[in-house]
Amino acid sequence: MKAIEYHNYGSPEVLQIVEREIPTPKDNEILVKIFATTVTATETTFRQGKPYFSRLFTGLRKPKIKTLGEELAGEIIETGKAVTLFKKGDRIFGTAGPTFGANAEYITLPEDAVIVPLPSNLNYEESASTCDGFLTALPFLRDTGKIKKGEKVLIYGASGSVGSSAIQVAKYYGAEVTGVCSTTNLELVSSLGADHVIDYKNEDFTKNGQQYDIIFDAVGKIKYSKAKKALTKEGRFLEAGIGFNVLGHVLITALFGKKKALIATTGLRPPAERTKDLHLLKSLLEEGRIKPVIDKTYTFSNIAEAHRYVDLGHKKGNVVIRMV
């Protein structure tokens, strides 16, 4: 089988297509033939080894994980003898989790991995593109932000993978949503259900007199010291990135004041919790209440080009890799 490996941190050129043996599933595992995966902004930072402090976990000089890829959609072609949740021929989608490995033609996963049956109304590429953004936005807004019906929610970076999911999640919970994005993405953000859109190049949301119950920085670009001006008295500031700047504010606001700065490690939640959320996503996709947002699709052999595009920082929604 073919897989993408990288053995050094760096530009997309470090990615190599290699040949491997197709893995054999253990008793509690399934073997999945992958038909679609994605390239996320998180994966491109892993490839670069940035931020540098992250190398304490990913490998100081060389990456510990050789194959990236978290989101996937495919077909189960073999099951271990102890597997009861799935059978050969099942079409599934989900996430490989923090160990990655989905940038390959095949992958083995434990049967209790974060995977569920493919939505009946979507293809492999559409399904694969929905997981990461939704599984980040949902727990941030529902669990960390304690979103309530009728609240005013601002999504900064509303056209990206997490942001485009966050708009739809916030609308699902009955919030009044404002999306902040660039000029070229205003129409997209409106089409996802945002009640109001702000072009950050022409308007500073912290200076327009509006206040929000939740401000969700989906791209880690806003300073809390600036954003808090636009929060209500008990407003919550959520940041998808975990930088040293926001960590200080998280600690301070936990002790003082009613406004809060909050972060969450959504990707490290127990698989059972994430799988439950993925079942919800499947239902919402089939009901048409959530829709996938795909910017570009690349072939497997052009995955380095996909990384180059994501590196630019301007993708709309998701970048998909088609395996066949």
C-alpha cells in the first residue's frame, strides 16, 4: 500500500510517498480502506514542527509520528475476531485521533475508535471533510462556552474549518451569530447561516458598540485584552489555539471577574464522548442542518501541493485528499 511519510520537519517537500505492507488488524481492530482524507492546519504545523515548544511532545529533532492525517472516510475490508460493532463492507467516517495515520491507503483502528457509519446523503470526500471542524466547534461552544438559545455569538475566522462548523453549531443551538472573515468569504459565511457578517479588513468588531455573550476565536488570532471590550458582563472568550498569551488570561479570569477566557483540548477527549458527538454530526448532516464546506480537492499523489495551499492560511472550510 502507499502512505505519506515525513522524517524531518520542514516545508511540504519533506513529504514522501512510500510503499508499506497492508497492516493486519488485531483481534479488536478493523482494517479500513481509505477513500478520502484531509489536510488540516494542525497537520501542517505538525509537519513544520511549530510552535517549537510542541516538539517536546511531537519529537525534538525529528517527528515521532511519521504519517499525518486525522480525518478519514472509507470501507471496512477486514475485522478482528473480537470485533462486534462493525462488519466487513461497512462504510464509515471519522477520525484517526491524535496518533494520525490517515494519509495512507489503509489504516487499522480499534473498533471503539471515533468512527460511525457514513451519512446516507454524502460521499466519502464530503463526509471526511466534516469531522475535525465539527468535533472541535461543538464541545467548545456547548461544553466550554455553555452556549444558550438567544445568545449573541461572534465567530472570528468564520470561513475556516472550525469557524464554518462553529457558525452551524451556534445556529443549531439557537444563537444569533456574527461571522468575522475577509471580503472574499462574506457570501460563504452568510450562506452557512450567520445572521451578521463583518469584514475584518474594513471593520473592527471591538469598536462597533456591539457586545457578545460568546466570542470564539477559531483561528487563534485575537488577543483577549482586546476582545474583552466586546464581551457582555458575563461573556466568555473561547480560543481554539493554546498560546502562552491566552493561558495567562485563562488563569487570571478563573480567579477574578465575571468575564472569562477559556480554552479546551477537544481532540483529547475520551473516544466514547467524541463518537457520541460524531453520531450527532451524522444525524445533522442527514437532516441537512449541517453541511460540509470543501475548498479544494487534491489527489493523493499531490498531497504536498495541498499542504502548500493550507500553509497560505486562506482556505475556506476544508481541503480534501481523494485517494482514488
